Amino acid sequence: KQEVTQIPAALSVPEGENLVLNCSFTDSAIYNLQWFRQDPGKGLTSLLLIQSSQREQTSGRLNASLDKSSGRSTLYIAASQPGDSATYLCAVNYSGAGSYQLTFGKGTKLSVIP
Amino acid sequence: GAVVSQHPSWVICKSGTSVKIECRSLDFQATTMFWYRQFPKQSLMLMATSNEGSKATYEQGVEKDKFLINHASLTLSTLTVTSAHPEDSSFYICSARVGREGIYEQYFGPGTRLTVT
């Protein structure tokens, strides 16, 4: 059974700082990994998708890396802004259950202090 | 592109009644949609996989007779919570899958907040 863990559960940083969110997964037989953003009471916004053959993906101030062999991914946010405050979810897409399901971590709640 | 909508965005119902939630892919077709439930401060838990034209596949512990799923077209899946109870109060999120084997991507709806009184 695939398990996804995100550390830390919550993070508070002053505006302008660079930060790293961590995600680990137990089964390395994944097809891809996604990072999502969720604002309170809202749905999910996809930030970055990394295929299993890729090492990293970048979008603006966001950079996600993937080390499939060690079961780890990081999301790097540069020059954080108050608008970045949200919960960030990591999810892996794997075929262990035979149906290409997404398994989510519990998320990291980020607060960027002005 | 790849927008998924849900209706309603929130609903309050009395215990014992049934509630239907719609999930639509607005600008693409999806043979597979997923229904998730999210409790406060918890992650998304997959409830069921909805396949167009066939019966849904439910995750272990999810009552199929209580959570009825219908995927009648390539752009619409519905989740009906029957005989709702307060413990069914949660945030329900659907997603639609696109792509092909090994290169799937899911697009998520905005969620529906269900409160059962």
C-alpha cells in the first residue's frame, strides 16, 4: 500500500524567504507525482506534475524535484509572498492497485507573514 | 482548458434526506472520474472510481448503497448521498482524468461542502 508523508505539517515564514516542502512515498513504482495547492474551503489547483522519468519541473517561483529511487520529492518556493499562504498537497500516481490512483499526503500548511 | 465544475458548491440538508452532487468536465471528455472526501485538517481520501457506462469501483470501507455514483456521460458524474447522517458532513471533491496509461493527469473540481443537520 502506498503511503505519502509530508513534512512539516505546518510552516510559517516571513515574506521574501525561500522555503522547501518535503514529500516522501513508500512505493517507488510511481508514474508521476503532483504538487497541488489548496486554499481554505476550496478545491485543488495543480502546481507541478513530474513524470517518473523526470528529475524536476519548474514553473515561475516554484521548482519541484523527484528522486524516485529514494521515494522523495521537494517543492521549492523562491521569494515567498503572502499570497503563497495555503496548504500544499503532494500526490503520487501509481499502479499498485491496478487503477492508476492518486494517493495524497496530509499536506503542509504554509503561512507567509508580511 | 481542463476545467471541472461541481454543483452545488455547498449544501445543508436534514438527517435522513438524500443529496445529489454533480461533477462536470466543461471542455473535455473524461471516461474516468474520481470522488474524494476530505475531513477537516485531513487529506483527500478516495471514495470511488467512476467509469462512464459502467459501475463505479468503491474503495474499501465505502458503502456503495449509501454513496450512489452514476457516470451517464463522458462529461458528467453524480454522487448521491442517501439517507444522510451528520457523520457524512464533509468536503466532497471530484476529479476527471485525462491522458493515457502511464501519463495520466487529474483535474479537480472546486469541491462541495455538505453539512447534515
